[in-house]
Amino acid sequence: MAAPHISGIVALLKSLHPHWSPAAIKSALVTTALPISVRGIRFEGPSSAYCSMIAPILRMPSGISPLQSPGSATPGESSYQANPFLALNCESRSSQKFHSQSDQNNSDSSAYNEGKRGHMSEPTTDCERFPSATDQTINSICCNGDLNHVHLSYGSNGNISLSPGKTPAEYWKEESLHTTDGNSQRSQREAALTKFRMKRKDRCFEKKVRYESRKKLAEQRPRVKGQFVRHVPSESSPGVLNSCSSSVVYFYMFTILKVHIVYMGRRQHDDVELATSAHHQLLTSVMGSQKAARDSIIYSYKHGFSGFAARLTKSQAKKIAELPDVVHVVPNHFFKLHTRRSWDYLGLSESSPPTNLLHEANMGDGIIIGVLDTGIWPESEAFNDKGLGPIPSRWKGHCQSGDKFDPATACNRKLIGSKYYLKGFEAAAGRPAIKDPDFLRFDIASPRDRDGHDTHTSSTAGGSFTPNASYHRLGYGTVKGGAPKARIAMYKVCWNWLIGGCTFADTMMAIDEAIHDGVDILSISLGLEIPLYADIDMRNGIAFASFHAVSKGITVICSGGNEGPYPQTVVNISPWILTVAASSIDRSFPTLITLGNNQTFSGQSMYTGKETGFIGIAHQEISELEDTRFCNNLNTNDTWAAGKVVLCFIVKGDELYLPFTQQVVQEVGGLGLIVAKNPTRDLNYLTFDFPCIEVNFDVGSQLLNYIRYSRKPQVKLNPTRTHVGQPVSTHLASFSSRGPNSVAPAILKPDIAAPGVNILAAVLPADTPYRFESGTSMAAPHVSGIVALLKSLHPHWSPAAIKSALVTTAWVTDPHSGEPVISEGNPNKLADPFDFGGGLVNTNGAKDPGLVYDMGTFDYILYLCSMGYNNSAISMLIDQAASCPIKRPSILDVNLPSLTIPSLRKKVRRTVTNVGPVNSKYEAIIEPPLGITIKVKPETLIFNSSTKKISFTITISTSHKYTTYYYFGSLTWTDGMHRVRSPTSVRNEFPELNG
């Protein structure tokens, strides 16, 4: 739609200037284009519809002025127009990611909880991908809304049909492509992909296959663009019914009865046995039999809050929801799972001076970090207890025995607790795990990790010192966690069985018991998929349960999700949760590429083999069936790749194909693979024993030209080396989910960024006991380790004070070079608060923040009131009666260490608490967002022995007379030694006109 606008303008120019060359016309358009509209509003960048200006490469370079050529008009003339004609069309991602996930949950729960449901957020709209430097050779990489939507349906007319006579395990294994266009060639490729994945699954535990959650789970949910769909057996499928059991009782227990979570709010009994008895009595009143009630219940939540999980029919669930003591009844559902140099990079090296946080906090000794994840491999050296004292006396937990897990040998003074929660997953699966051959192959009914995810995250947060660690000689050094003397309590809630994941029922039970056991910190690297539920909606189980943890002084740290770089994709967004984004560190893995003409390029790889010598390099332009320039189009019929290094291109969104592409090239006899792609720092899909090298599109295009115009193109690939320090700069990871908050835009999310790209930590001992992994799952435990040190140094700080210390002292530039932090995306841009919250975590700055924005349960109640929840629902959530003010409080006055205003409001209030020198004087420094005026009253804060807290008012005005997107600035309080910086994000909006 944009190109013909330019064509029309060029026609006018050709008529006016018939002798102008095409280059002259292009020059006239480019040099007279408007960087802002005629109304003075800047264009917004499509990579983040809320937070970035259009970069010249996308603006090309800016708005077009159709009536202006050189000398023909002035910027002040009324005819001078600017329209972003070259903006790309976008498509709604809601149909891609959510149409098979949340509809059923919404409809099911609405039947039970009419009038009790929380607010739902709207799905976001964004662009999938944008042009690159290789547009002349790569077709159709711009989004245009013409997608092959994948549908999940059942029955004779559905795209997925289940034939009778197969076992449940066979149904779960089957994976194939079903699209509406019937593309047979793509289906052939998908068949090969399915074959490869099944092959990989068969050797999953003979040769370790990493479970990086954002990739594996992305593969397992319905997707578009020719990716595959996992078959999910429906309740009515005759094949499933015939194969599950011939027993009517079995069918009734696992098919008619579905697990529901019954939430009853605050705990009514201090005696946990009385709480359990009350749950049984309530269930008996509906089911009519004590035995039926006891057989139905699978969990009783009785420590942090009151409720239970039980197998219920829909009618029973509805009856229970109508009882006066019940707040919510919701169906069980799934969450998904979302390093030596990283700690040196953060300034927490064991060789640091004594004033370093690591040493002042005695390495976190005595702090207990609870981790919810996939289990733990206790034999790893990362969990040795050398030099540790006795287990803290306040610890009430224990190590649970299980298959191949003996607490007597598995647990020690480092790993002080380990439990597993499987009942919710079994109920969702419809059969006992221990009777399922697939479960026995891919997981184990015990706290033992058979995946590696939790072993990696636990060792990152609190692993002990382990010398001589590396991934096949890459990243060599001593590995440790952020708090190497902290204790670890592991709660296994996620399972590598069937579709994989973590159920609501199991997760709620784990948090409830962790509160009872006495953890100081909860590190949770999992979350919901968007669109999200409201904080008080019980379907948002992590938010719900973590509220009770935070109210008891437990800091809850969660990963922000791996759905970036798209806006409004961040999860775990409640204000009482500390939400973490993922950034890179100053380490790279350069690999030298030498062409036959002696021209050299550098890529990124994990290859540790020998130099290849000069061998042929090939790139097949077009095959008989399809365009093979794209890596995801390669298949085992491409025998032309034998004995050569293959060059291929891949575009944003198709990175999931890269492991398959490597496998294909190896199977056809290829000797190496060079992948040209949008550059990121995430290399954990690469293997050490096969040369697969990432290059950017610029380098890829030069390699392509060399192949095209050389008689005998050749290339030599060198092994990878590890480089640390200059000139490697810090980036915000492309995959890291972005803000703004999709449920409560005034609550800034994410809160902070931490290293989460190519993090070296312990895994299962397959080919190597340490591995690089990437994800916000890796970033969250970095913050958990830092919080453990802060809790040790400041045991009386609240979770809100700790969050404030981290946010207000964070780096907004690279901590070593001072250069701006780059946010990876399409295109890259400078990072802003919706990318990394307050900035990059500053470990030693957070130990002495000067001032904190503190909050407690009362403040969170006011937040819930500002969201419009009623008194009874809030009262059932907390441990006391709640009464919202008659006038609803403003959500903008929630005492956060950030200031986010989605629709301009004149005044905002904040309160700071002095945690620095008793006698202090702070003055305000304001960096206002574009077109925004900010005034603070009072401008000076004076603290002494009698004045420890001071409130101030922020007055905001704007010169904008039109709707804008977000502009960014900051408010900083300084006493000359401390800088207490609050990121500021302001949008001027007219909702009555824009909706």
C-alpha cells in the first residue's frame, strides 16, 4: 500500500521535472522528507509500537512531502504534508499465539465464577518481521497479513483427526503439519522435521538435548508459517477412549472429572489439620460422601492461603463456586518454563575488594533460596557443601524421597530441601505417570532433574565454587552462583512429559509449602502465556500465590518471558513481583571465516573442533520445489550440499528451525553451515562438534556474492575462541519480552534486566556437566542470587525496598564502556524502560541506594482498589478485612520506584524512605520526556533522626496537542553521593477519540 503512494508522487515530480534522473528523484524525496509530521509528532518505530522513534533505515528516512521538491516549498507552508507512507502493515499476533490456548479456560471458568472474574487484557498487534539488507535476494519477508493459519479441531471435518486403535502415547508422539493452503511441498519438509524431532526425542537422555523453554514449548504449541502442531487428544476421541482403559471408573476419574482449584482466600485455621478437615467437609457437602471427597482431593493448600485442588465435574465445580466461603473455582491449566563471566561482569568476583557486596554479605550465608522448576541433579559439583555451616534452624522443610533420589545422599548443607509435585500434571494428563512408558523414558517421579533447566537456574542463583568448568573449553574458569553460600530448596513442578510444562495446581501447592518451609526468596522461571489474567484472578496462579509469599516478607523473583522483541509480551506483571528481563554480557565467541580470495569475516559459533582447511561453499538459489535460500527450506533431498559448507538465510521468527537445519546438513554430508540472520547473542542452539556459524545479513550478502561470481568458491572455518571485554557491548536480548504492562500499563514491567544470554552453569552430566543456556529463565536466578546477598546484608528490608534498591541504582548504559545499551529487535534501537525497566542490575550500587520507595500489604491493597476489585474479593485474598476508599485511589500513586503514565495526568504522589546516612539532603534532577514538563514539590528533601520518610508531589504538563506514544526521561534524587533514579515514561492520549 505504501509503494504506490510514492509512485504517484514520483509521477507528479516527473511531470514537473521531466529531465530529472531516477537518482535525482530519489534524492529529492529523501533529503526533503519530514522526520516528524506536520503537526510536530514523531513517528513511532514498528519494532516497539510504544517506545521507539522510527530509525532512518525504516523511515527511509522519514515522512514524505508530496508537494515539496528542492526549492519548491518551505517547512512552514500549509501545503507541506507528512505521512508515514512507508510504514509496514502489521498483523495481529493474537490469532497466531492464543486462539487455541485461552478460549477454553475463559469459557470454562466463566461458568463457575460469574461476577468474580478479573479484567482481561487485549491482545497486542505488531509486525512479525521487516526488510533487511538482502531484500533483493529474499522474497516475502515483510508481514502482509496473508498467513496460513493453523486450526486445532476434532471430528470428521477438522484438520486433525484421531483414528481409533492407537495408544495415548502414540497420539502424544504424532506431530504433523496442518495448514489451510494444503501446501504439499512444505508438508514434505515438515514430515522430515517431525522425523528429526522424534529421532532427537528417542535419544533425549542417552545424549543430552537441552530443554530451552522458549524454544521447546514454542514448538509444542500451535503456530503459523508452516510450523508444526502437536496432536492433542480430545475427550470424545474414540481412539483415546478405547486405548486409555476398559474401566468405566478409570474413564470417569480422568475424563469426566477435571481438576479444579478452589480458592477460599485467607487461612481460617492456624492448625493445618483443621484446615484440611474444613476442605474435606466443604467437598463432602457437595459430593455427598466423605470417601468421595477424600478420593477427589489431590492437594490441600493450608499454609500461605486456604483452598484445595480436586477432581470435579462441571456441575460440582459450579455448586462449589456458589458457596459463600469460596472466592474462585478455576480449571487446572499450564504454565511454561520460560556462569562464571556473568558474575565477574556484574562485579561479584571472589577477587573483589572487601567492600564488595559479595564479601560484605558473606556470600549470602544463611539465606534460603526456593526454586520452582524442573528438579535438580544433586550430584553436580555446583551443589557441594564444602565450607558451609549448619542448616539454618528456622528451616522447616525436608528432602522428599523418590525414584532414583535418596535424601540421605542427595541432600546436604547446600541442597537443604527437595520436593516434587506431580498430582496436578497426572490429573491433566488423565493417567498416572508411573504407568506411562513415555513418562518413564523422559522424566522421573522424584525431585531429580531429567531436563537440566532447574539444575542450571539453581546453580546460577546459589551454586558453590566449582573450578575448571567450561563447555568444551569455551568459557573456561571457576563457576559459581551469585550467592555461593546461600542454601537451596528445590520444588519440582515442571515435567518433561507429554506437552511438557507446569500445572497451576502443582505450582500453587509448591508455593504454599515453600512459605511454610521458611524460604527467604522464591526464584520462579516460568509463567503464563499472553493474554494475561488480572492479578486477583485466580487463573493467574503465580501472582495469586506470590502475594501471600510477599506479605510474609519473601521476595519473589520471576522471569519476564521469552516472547520479545514484541511490545506488551512481558508476563509476571504484578507489582509485588520482581520481574526480570534478559541482557547479554561482555563476552563473545568469534569464529574466523576465510574465503578462497583471502577475504576474512568473523561470525559467532560454539565450534571447538579443528580448522576445516579450504573446502567448497555452496548456496543453491532455487530448487525445483521451493526457494532454498532460507535455512528452513533445506531438506534431506539437498544432496548438492554434500562435502561443502552451506550458506543459508533465516528471518526473524524462524530460528526454531536452526537445530533441524544443522541436522539436515550433516545427514546429507555437509561439512559446515553458515547462517545469515538478524544478529543476536543467543547461541545456545549451536553444537560444539559441527561448524555452524552465525553471521549478520551484511556478511551473508557478501558471502553470497562471492559464491555467485567465483568460479570455484571455497572457505576455511576456524574453531571458536572466547573473547571477554572490549569491544563487546551489552545488548538487551531479542527474545526478552517487552513492556508495557498489558493488564495495568501504569505498572512498569519488566523491573530490571540481568544477564540471560549464553550463561554457563551446571546441567545434567551428559557430554559435559556445564552448558551455555539463554532465556529470561537464566536472568531471573541472577537477580535471585543478588537478592540473597542483599537480604543477608539488610535482613529487615521488605521485598519492595529490595526492588526499589535494584531499580533506582540500575545502569542505563553499559557498565564497563558507558555506551548506550542496544535493544535487539527489528531493527535494533536504544533500550528504554519497556525493554529493561530501571536498567541493568547494579549489584554494588543496590547495597547502598540512599533512598527507597517502600511498600507493604496496605499499599498493594490500594493498588487492588485502584484496579476496581471489590472489598470482599480483596478481603479473601489478604489476612484482614479490606475497605477500599469511597473515591477510588489512582494507580499512578502506587509507590513504585518508577513513573509510568499511560494517559497524561497532572499530579502524581510518591514517598521515599531514607536508608542512608541519618542526616541527608537530597535535591531533584529532572530529565523530562520529549515535550513534557515535570515539576517536583518540594524540590529538596531533608532527612534527620526524626524525619525518615518524606512524600513529594510530581506535577506534569505537556506541550503536545495530539496523541503521542511514550516518551522517556527520569527523576533522580541525589545527595552528591547517591543517585536515586526513577525511570519515567509518559504518553499523551485522548481515549475518547482513539478508543
